[in-house]
Amino acid sequence: MMATLEDKLSHLQEILRALRSVAVAFSAGVDSTFILKAAIDTLGAENVVAVTGRSDSLAAKEFEQTKQLAELLGVEHVVLDTDEFNNDNYMSNPTNRCYYCKTTLYDHMATFVAERGMGAMVNGINADDLGDYRPGIEAAHEHQVKCPAAEANLSKVDIRTLSQAWGLPTYDKPASPCLSSRVQYGEAITPQKLRMIEAAESVLHNLGIHECRVRHHDNLARIEVPLDWIAKLAEPLVAAELTRQFQALGYQYVTLDLKGFRSGSMNEVITIGGLRSS
């Protein structure tokens, strides 16, 4: 018999109750906000801490949202400055870059949790994520980070549905992975490149495009937008203005990806070109 959404939520609450107190890896995304709210409702705000890792890979707007949401939910918010940019394995941008990023975050969180005597670290990984290429999950397993939503078999759709029912403003928020995910694998990551990407995506946001990516390929910016925006951005006057603004940021070439927006498009080269790290 297939579990209902109510069954999954009940299972999630059982998982959280067994942990007694939790530090939630909190990015202000759909999943981590959902887990934070579920933990607060199940354990009480006094037994929950929202923990955000701050670094150059986190867009300024996303960082501000972590503070705003934590305040909205009435929970303690702790910011840990992470140091993945001191790690050559991360900076060289291999296909398992996320492993090194999450390892750094969980190292810092583990120290915090031990000092506070909390029950566990938890993240927002959902059941759908388990079928995707996500090296960060390995880092979570190595640090005994719990994945309550995945364990309760809650999918992304389930989480959005419950988030809407709970009145969470993130229920329909587009995915917003770290800025480093926009840089082509094998090209070194630098804070300067990430600022270029953030500024370029802000140009698109200001046009009213809420779900988009600027993929960074050395001196070329590859723009991904929903298909119905491609013709609009290709109009001569709009294209010329986009090119002007992107070149002012440091890009020499600006191109539109005709496949349109899709999450994780950088991972396509892993399958096509066999780039995955062992």
C-alpha cells in the first residue's frame, strides 16, 4: 500500500522526535526551510538551530533570505563562516566539487553541535535527490548528517505541497544552488567569477526572469532562461543591451542556450564526456 502524504509527514515527525534536538543546515531553499519548520513544530524552537554556512559561493540575496526566514519562523540562526576557498580540491572545480563544499560545512557544523550538545545535524535532502548526481550526499553520510525528508520518502512535490499548506513563502521558490555550480567543471573557481555570475543573473532578474542561470565558461556567458523568454532576449535591442551589460561585467561573449533553462545542466558533460571523478 502506497504511503499517503499524511503517513510520510507522520514518519518525518517520528524521525525528528527521536533526534530530540537538531541543527538544520539552512540555505533558505524550499527543502531546508521545510525541514526547519517541521523541526520547530515537532521539537519546539528551543531545540532547533538554523545553521547557515557563509562564503563567496552564497549569493548575497540568498544569505539575506536565510536571516529573514529564520526570524519569521522564530528560531535561532547561527552563521558559520566556511573556508572551502582555502581548499585546492574545491577551487579546482572537479565534478565532485560539492563533496568538498559540504565536507567543509559539516566539519564546522559538527564542531558547533558538539559544543552545544545537540542531538544531530540534519539537512533538506529529499527522496528525489537520492536518484540524482549529488556528491554532497556522500559528505553528509560521512558526517552522520540525517536526511529526515528522504528517510520519510518525501518528494519535492510533497515538500512544496506541505510548505504551501503551512504558509511558507518558499513553497514555490525556484531552486537556487550555490554560485559555484554555474562554473564549468575544470575551470578554477574564484570569488571574482562568482561576483560576475551573481551580477549577470541580477540583470536577468531585473527583466522579470525569476528562474534562470548564467553558466560561466571562461570569457563566455551562457544564458539559460525558460523557453518562452528566448525569443524576447534575442530581439535586437534587448540582445544588444544584454551584451553591453554582460561585457561591462567582464564577459567577452554572450550566448543564449536554445535548450532553455534546466537545473543541473553542467552535469550533462559528466554523462556525455565521462568527466565524473572517482
